[in-house]
Amino acid sequence: MLVSNSTLFRRMAVGAAVLISCLTLWSSSALAGFMYDFYTNDMTATYNAGYGPGVGELTVQGDPQTFDLDGVSPPDYEIIASANPVDQGYGQYSILNVLVNTSTGVPTSGTLTITGALADDTLNPVSLPGLGGTGILLNANILSIASAGSGELRLSFNDLTGDVVPQYFPGSQAYVQLHSAGSPATNWYATSWSSAEQGAYSDTYSVPEPCTAGLMLSLAACFAGLAFRRSRKAPV
């Protein structure tokens, strides 16, 4: 079926508009902060390269402070230790039992766990549609670790479960940007190191799936438009 130039241009314009809107949303959110982000400070990170023959162990612990949905300050929720009974102390953040190959830096096991409850800015627990009540906000298994510069590590996790999943933590993976960890810029896995006591901090965030889907649909629309244009030019 032949498509008129005006229809072709409309299809391509719609695809381009969605693409630009999605990129704009992603860009503004990235500049403001991470989306779906647990911010944690007072962290201590320790890596023992001599845990076993050819095996190192990474341990990270701290106090989760806030949870933000849109990447725009101020954060949407505080994190308290427990909603029932209300405990306005901090929850717990831990990356434990992370065993690493000291030749490659590839992790073979390890978990991320964030416990606590979401609260408003007066530290009263909040009740949200789709929010679980187990007290485990997020739990996940280690997938990869990479250096992002001196003292900076980026970890990824999969198999996500927890009270915020999936309603308030979309996507199939969680990412941790660990700052002031004390790790070397290269070969972080080859020698032991540690951060200052409670001197590290992190963002634990999700890459939103809706934007990814929007990008794919937009690109599909643009390519479809080009295909229609070629088919119109093709001889019968």
C-alpha cells in the first residue's frame, strides 16, 4: 500500500517528538539526580583481597537516608527503621558476601539488602498503593562490579525483590554508584583497600523501563517511516 508524503511526515514527526520528549526527560532527570534512587551515607566499604586463594570479599554497610522517584530535589521520602512500631531510626543498607575473582574482578556471589520503611518529611510512615510491608525495601543479587575512577565503583544487581518492587522501583536491574570507597582507579580487585570509617556514600537506583520503551517505539516509528518512503519510490 502506498503512503502519501503527508502521512509519512506525520508518522515520522510523531516518532521524533516522542523520542525528543523521552530524551529531554532522561536528560533533565540525569542532570538533577538519579531516578528511583536510594541515597545512603555514613557508609564503610571494605575489600579483602586475601579472603581465600584467588578470592576477595567486598563488604559495604551504611544508613539509607532517602528514597527519590523523579531525580528532582528534595527527595520524595525519608527512610526510617520500621513502620510498625514506628521507629524513626535509620534502616540498614548492606552489600554482603560478595566474593570476587582477584584476577578478573568478576563477582561470583553476593547480595544487596535495604531494610526499613518509607516515611514523609516528618518521619511518619507512608502508605502507598502497591507498596509492600515486609520491611525489606529492596533485595537483589550481584551481577557485576566495575571501576568508575579512583574511589568510585559501579555495581549492578538483578533478581530484584522487596517492598518497592516493581511499583516504585521499575526495571530488571539495580545499580549502585559507590563514592569515596577508597578503591584504586584500576584493578580494584587485586589488592585490599577500605574507605574511611563511615566515609563513603552511594546512590542505588533503577534505570526506568518506560523511557527505554519510548525510545524503541520512537525509533521504530522513524524506521517505519523511512521504509514506507522507500516502498513508495520502488517501481511497481
